[in-house]
Amino acid sequence: MECEEAVDVLFTDGSDALEAEAEAEAEAAEAEETEEMARPDKSLQNQEQLDALSRKRKRDEDAPMPEAVVDEVDELAEVDEADESA
């Protein structure tokens, strides 16, 4: 009997085992893909943060200078002109 079983094992194509293995690999790949899609994209988050920072800087650059700063700049310009003419 053992010899017959050994012959059966040798000549069995094993397609059921290969098919089951292929299905398991496909399911694992699908689960991994689903998991990756559920995770937020780090590069997208970083880009959004950079865009927000850029918009803030643009607003800060476009904002008018406070009156005290404008007065100080004018005063320094007058002092500089007085030094140049003397």
C-alpha cells in the first residue's frame, strides 16, 4: 500500500494545492492594497502643509505694515537724508 500511495503522490498534479495557494496570495495582496488605501498619503499631507504655509507667508507679505513701522522707516529716512546733506 505504501508504494501505491507514494506513486499517487508523485503523479498527482497538485493543482488543488496550487490553486489554494494562488487564492491565498491574491487575498493577501487585496488586503494589503485595501490597507494602503485606508492609510492617509504622507506626501499629500506634507504638500497640504506646505501649501498652507505658503498661503500664510503670502498673506503676511501682502499685509500692510503697521503705522508704527511706517513712522519709524520715515524717521530713519529723514535722518539718513540729513546726514547726507551735512
